[in-house]
Amino acid sequence: MTTQDEAPAEAPADEHAGLWLTSGELDSWLSVVRLMTRLPWAIDTQLQRDADLSMVEYMTLAMLSEAPEWTLRMSTLAENTSTSLSRLSHLVKRLERRGHVRREADPADGRFTNAILLPAGMAKLESAAPAHVAYVRRLVVDNLSGERLRRLGQDAERILQRIDSPAR
Amino acid sequence: MTTQDEAPAEAPADEHAGLWLTSGELDSWLSVVRLMTRLPWAIDTQLQRDADLSMVEYMTLAMLSEAPEWTLRMSTLAENTSTSLSRLSHLVKRLERRGHVRREADPADGRFTNAILLPAGMAKLESAAPAHVAYVRRLVVDNLSGERLRRLGQDAERILQRIDSPAR
DNA sequence: AACTTTCACTTGAAGCATCAAGTCAGGCAG
DNA sequence: CTGCCTGACTTGATGCTTCAAGTGAAAGTT
């Protein structure tokens, strides 16, 4: 503080060790940012074009199709698709309007709401799946070696754990 | 087509080789999907809370701050932040209202619009950066080994290339 | 039994993204 | 120099997401 402390542009490299990112770290991070931006966009575009579904809608139908009785609680569905209950509620309302899904209060405990896949929704999912899977294969699964794909999944899980961990 | 073809639930495992995903592939893919969903959400939440900025807004300010004269064409900015020109136009209008940025037609060629970072925008960015970088370090950069981070960046680039490649 | 609380949603308003159409500058053809 | 044409945005409407507040069912409290 005795000497001047401006000169924001250039500074000794070690000055911000741990505060800023090194150039290599930054490159990797920016690649990840681009991936997070453009991969969802690419998949949404494909699904929208070929099946008039967004990725969350697809995931929602897919999760229901694998549940017993084609039925899941809204809260479970929200967890599994990583969305807020509010977003899911609006979204299911739209799927309901389109006849893909219906809702009913859980007969055993009226606080819960069950979302139930309808045959038309299953048909929609089945018609959308092949092109979607093919595209996911092309972009990701068949584009990386088995080893790298597995590690990518692991890295993702490791990051997700940190997101969920309480600190900060 | 001569025999019945329903029974959607169970089918021989090799039946859809290459059409569906194996259980390991599916696990990895679903991890990636969760990452794409929740990492942007986590970062947006942190930035919003600490600096009242979204990630795209942050990136926009950051790109401008590193450009000569704190100036970039809208189209360049759109490329660099992976957004559409339309979205960027709306976004920059909002940043303009807040006094972070201004726009002017390129004096040399009036078809281009330059976005220019204002001192207030730079100040905003500088106040937001430390907490943002710390969070990125915590979730990603310091959470993976140097080796794994580099590979993650490479995998991302590989996927991005496919997204950009014309076929399909 | 009345009450409070909690939990699991639902809703409406406001903000942001997307899509299609419009504008406007400069290059080019005649 | 007039009239297209292209490219680079900008705009307005529509739809989806988010945020804050509301509702209603069951469990616990007194």
C-alpha cells in the first residue's frame, strides 16, 4: 500500500497464484463452458426439429417410461431431471395439454401428485428415441473411446458432488 | 413383421446393438447430462447472488475487457460467447441500460455495431471476478488433477467439433 | 377438536430466450 | 445514380424459466 497499486493490465505471473487461472486451466475451462452452452443447444435443436420436444421434455417422458406403472411423483421426477418443482409443474402442465401425460393426487397420500405417462406419450417417446440416441452416439458416445467416456462420466460426477456439497 | 413386434419392455440385449446405449454408456451419458444441467445452474446462481450477473453477461463483459479498446463487434462477441446475435442484441441492450456497456455503429463501416465496455462495466467485472474464479476453481479446476482437467478440455473440444461438423 | 406446522406442490407475474420478420449500410449491376 | 442484393444486426411476439407467494393435505401440538 506504500507503493502505487493500480496497473490492472499487467502484473507478475505468480502474483495471483490460486486467484486467477493459468492459461492452460483457462483454456480447459473455456472449453467446458462452450460444451455446457452448445451441447444442450445441439441436442435441443435435434429433438425440436425431429420430434417437437425439448431435452427436459424428452427426459421427463423417458424417466416415466422406465418407472413402474409409468408413474412417478412430481418431486421424484424433479430430482431425476435436475429441475425445480416449479419448472416441472409448468412443463407437465404443457405435456398434459398435449395428451402425453396426466396427473392425479396420490390416492394413498393426497399431498403427493403422481405424473403418469399416457400411451400417446409413450408413442411420442418411441418415435423420438432412435434419432435422439443416434445423435447422442454421434456427438458423444461413439466419439470418445470407452475409457475416455467412462472418465468423462466420472469427472462429471466429481463436479456434481462438489455442487451438492454444502460448503460455500 | 411376420411375427409380433411389440413387447417394448424386455428384449434380447444384443437386439439393439448400436441403436440403444449399453448400461455403462447410459450411465456416463446421464452424468454428462446432469453436468450440463447443473453446472451452468450452479455458476449462474453464484454469480447472480454475489454480483447480480448471469454467466453470459459475465462472459460478455470478460471478453470485452480483454479486447483492444474494450471494443468488439456484436458478431464477434456472439461467436465468442456461443450465443445467437438476437440473444446478444437483447442482452447488450440490458447491459447498456445498466451502464456497463455502450454501442455504436462502426465508424469505418456502418453495417457493423461495436459493443464497448464502459468503466462501470469494468468495475462490475472486477468486483465479480474473484468470487467467480474461486468458485470455478472449487468446482472444477482444483477438483480434478491437471491431467484430468486437460483431458476434459480435450474431450469437450472433440464433441464441439462434431457439433460444428456439417453431417446430420 | 382446533391450531399450527410442514411438505409438496401450484400459480401468476416478470424476465429472458427464441423465432420470424424488419431495417439499414454498403457493394454491385446496369 | 438507381435499383437490387447481401450481410449484420434489431425488433416484437411468443413461449419457457424463475421467483415469490399461495393452496391444501396430513402430522403433530395443546
